[in-house]
Amino acid sequence: MIRTQIYLTQQQHNRVKALGLKRKTSISSVIREAIDEKTAKSFSAKRANQNLNAGEWLLSQVAWAEKKEIKGPADLSSKMDEYLYGQ
């Protein structure tokens, strides 16, 4: 584990301490569990993308680029080799 320091408000500290006492565990353990619960959704979505086949992954990247309004060169289809291989 990595040791770190955080600042909590008095109210946050009281709630975490009470929850730790109720569960018979440390404040640190309560905080780690809360972080895991909060971040699990984000990381599970990334892991779901790892289970895509190549075509599905490529389509997900196209959807992402369209959402961000990222445009490629207008002549990409006619100059594919030049862009890919510099020829």
C-alpha cells in the first residue's frame, strides 16, 4: 500500500469514524472502500472496451471522435498510403 495524507472536514471525519466503529474496521479501510466503490464504474467501462473485437473497438473509437468533433483529413481515402507509410 501507498501511504498518503488527506484533509477531511470535521463532519466527514465523524461519519467515517462512526462507520469504521460500526464495521469494526479502521478509518483508512472505510476510505479505501469508498474510493473503490466510486471509481469501479469508470474502470469497469474501460475494461468492457477490452472485450470488444477489432471492428467493435474501431467503431467505438469513431463514435468517440465524432462526439469530440474530431475530423480527419478530407483527402484521407485517396492518400491513405501517404498518411500511413509516408509514400
